[in-house]
Amino acid sequence: MSDHEQHSYSPSEHHAPAANGWLVIVLIGLVAVLVFKTGTDTWRNRHDYTQRTVTPRGDLAADEAAMVELFEKVSPSVVYVRMKSKGVLQANDGSLAEQEIGSGTGFVWDENGHIITNLHVVRDALFRQGAELEVQLGDSANSTSLQVFTAEFVGAVSKHDIAVLKIAAEPSLLVPITIGSSDDLKVGQTVLAIGNPFRFERTLSTGVIGGLNRSVGTNDGNILAGMIQTDAAINPGNSGGPLLDSAGRLIGVTTAIVSTSGASAGLGFAVPVNNVHQSVELVMHESINNQMPSMGIAILDSETARDNGIPEQLLAGGLVVLYVYPNTPAEAVGLQGCSKHDGRFFLGDQITAINDTKIRTFDDLTLLMQTFKPGQSIQLVVVRAAQQTTVELTLEPRKVLL
């Protein structure tokens, strides 16, 4: 083979690397164009975006403005009621810590520091060793921070589930609620409830009156008659809060719900304000003028009996026990109150005599109890299910529990 033949090569072998190089250059160029186009499109899109402006709402509708004004006016009167117990939990340093054992709602009654709530909201604190009541005031124009006060229990009326507390607050911090009337309430009128459901403070709910003069049995066996029914949302924590009319006046105290789940199901109940006013006046009078001892019971009156279809002649033989308060002399000896199951009302024990003195009316009981002292033992003649028995109990210092 000649030297010429040894160094010869084909044209295809010479041009293949060059063609590949040009192909790479073309591809790079296409990628660059694509990147450039994407970038310019993005830039163009950004600069084509027109920022939206906020459209002014204008004035609230008349009904909305009225609702806002009403809430702002009344909410400073609404308070948060807490029950605390010491010695239940251990703090990190080994000292005794406080535990919240319950909470609910209340409202300011007057400038003397009286607070109204439900009896069932505070009942556990009344009979538990070391328990304390605490009231947290709502915001007001005269207060820039939360105001919390220890509350004194003044008294309660069981048949209306109303309790009266008292706090040592300056009058300037207190915004008493406006009192209305429950005489002229109508089914269908608008109502509002303000409370602390599930610890959400000062929550507003609205609805209408769905019924009047309802009777409701509570979880603790109490019977509440003459109640206002409403579909305003009432949940655990609302208890003791105000039910208001559209003028912002107190017309009731939200008290109970009827629900299979324990939460609002559109069926709530409130104590009419006339009964609330009556209860407060009675507690105030008793706390000042009556220092007689207590058995720890509430008595069924003729009005409650009538509202629950109980013939008054059944009450003629003696006093029927409506409710037995826990951790009291009456509970210790096993006295039983009234109950309501499946719409039927069952009478509690009937007291016919005390220390051989016959008892027929509440006035008879009041006069007789004034002759006794705390710590004194008395004998009760009690009728239960047509069977008569005698029990002996020791009287305790009186809390105003009527």
C-alpha cells in the first residue's frame, strides 16, 4: 500500500464532528430563545396585572347597625363566672394549685356589686370544700384591663334557678343591665342572648321567642316552670346570661337547653325577668332580715305545682320537698325532692310535722324555723309513697337557699 493510500480518508469521516457541533449550537440557541420568551412573558404578565381596589361598604343596614349598637351597649354588663377549687392539682414546685371546676355567665344587677347568674352554675362551689367563686367583668369605658373579683354567694331561689352573688367593685366599673318586663312577651318577637359558650367570652346569638310558659326538667332534677322558649343558640357556658329584647332590655336569664348532644339544637329556655326580679328581691330580703338555720331544701310552692299539673289538694297535707341541696343535713338523712321523667312529674317527700308541730304552709315553716338555732337537732315526720317515717337532722347555718 502506498503512502498516499495510507493517509487517505473518506469525506464523511471528516465532516461528522463538525455537524454534531453545529447541532449542539442550534439546540443551545433554541433553549436560549425559549428561556427568553418565558422570561419576557412572565415579566409582561406581571406588569399587565391590575391591582384590585377595595370597594367601600357604605353604611350598615339599619337592622345591622341597631344590632351592633345594642351589643356594644349591653356587653359591658355581661360577666364571666368561674368556680375554682384549691388543693386539687399539684403545681411544679409542689404547692397546691387551683383547678377550674365550672364556669358560666352572669350580669351586673346594680352598682352595689350584685351579680345575677343561675344557681346551677355556682352550686358546686357552694358545697365543695375550698371552692371559690370568681367574677370577671366585661370591658367598659372606665376599664382598660380585665377586672377579676372574688365573689360572695348571697343567696338563691331554686324554683327559678336564680343565684345572687356580690363583688367588691367600684361603682365606676359596673354597668347595670337595663331591666325589662316579661308580661307582654309575644311568640315570634326577636331576642338576643349574650354569654360565654365554651369559654368564648361575650358571644352574641339571635333568634325569636318560640314559646311561653314552658316547663322544663333539669339534669339535677329541678323543675323550672313558666320558661321562655327560644331558638337563639344557647350552649354550655351561656347559662346565667341575659336574654334581651330588641330594645336591649333584660327579659330573661338563659338557663337550659334540650338536646340529645348537649349542645344547642334550636331549643333553649330562659327564666322570665319577672321571676328573676322576684327572686332577687326575696334573696335580698332574706339575707338582711332572716338569720334562721337551714335544712338544705327547697319547698314546692302552689304556683310551680299548678304549672306542672299537680292538684293543690295534694299539698294540703304538708310541705313537699322540691329540691334537696347537696352536702346538706337534708341530703345526709336521705330526703328526696321532686323529679320529672318522660313528661311526668313525681312528688318528693312531704314534711307533715317538725318536733310534733304540724306544718301545712311555707309560712308555718318559716315561723317555726325562727325558733331554732344552727347545730340544733330536729325531728321531721316525712311521708314518701304513702309511707310515714320519722327522721332526725341537725340544722346548719343558713345560706339563703329558697
